[in-house]
Amino acid sequence: MNTIAICFVCLGNICRSPSAEAVMLHQVGKAKLADRIVVDSAGTGDWHIGHPPDERAQRAAKARGYDLSMLRGRQVRIEDFARFDLLIAMDDANAAALAKVCPAEYRDKIRLLMEFATRDDSRVVVDPYFGGDEGFERVLDQCEDACEGLLKALRTQLVA
Ligand code: 4NP
């Protein structure tokens, strides 16, 4: 039985990637695949290391049944490229920042989350940090859509 490890990556690891982590964990649990799919998140920046997710992200997530309160910000580490099967970036800047430090052999592990979406055709998960509450709802809508597609893609890689 193989397992797959994925890490969602944004800039601060306090808004988008912790939201994606919680949404994916919820969907993985519902699919009874919690022992097969490892989920984590990290930021490319270092400003929010050790911080809990943004209050606005926590509030929006809680209203949909996702608890972000236990998560803490961390920065991507070089070991993450070996440890995870996929590093899934929220936007092009995050993907570029990852590619810049990624060992060449692991470059194809870097993907964009919205590649897996089926309802929303946006290329990126838009950064909600400097906007209003509606931005955090959009992040959750995008994560719910794309994580469904991601889970479907991962299922095909899980060997019985
Ligand atoms: P995130 O959002 O990358 O989705 O966690 C941000 C968090 C913090 C900052 C920018 C975006 N910041 O500038 O501190």
C-alpha cells in the first residue's frame, strides 16, 4: 500500500494554503483515505512562521465546518521537495519561488492548485490578504472545487 504526501504552498501560510490543507483533509477523511494521503502546507515567505492562520480565514472556514485553529505558519524547507510527492502552489509567484529553490530532479512535483478545478476556470487562487471578507469566501470556493479534482487525480495513483 503506497501513500501520497502533498503540501499546499502560498506566500504567508496563513490564508490560502492552510485553507486548502483543511479542505483537503476534510475531503480525504470523507473518502476514508486519511491513512493514504498526507496533507500539509507551507509558505514561501518567512513573516508568519509560528503564527496561527489569519482571523478572517479562520472565521470563514469555521462557518463551513473547517477548523484552522491548530495550524501554525511555517516556511518551505529544501527537504520538502524530497518529502512530498506534490508541492501545490496557489499562484504563479508561489510556483516560481518554489522552482527557484527546487532541486532539478524534483521540479515536476510543483503544480498549481487550480489545474485540478472543474467548475472555476481561474488559473490561480487569488491572494485575499489585502481585501475584504468576500476574498476569503472565494478562496474556500476555489479550494473546495480544486481539492475535489485533486483527490480524484490522486485516487488513480493509489495502488490497492
Ligand atoms: P497567504 O496570504 O499567502 O494566502 O497566506 C498572505 C499572507 C500574508 C501576506 C500576504 C499574503 N503578507 O504580506 O504578510
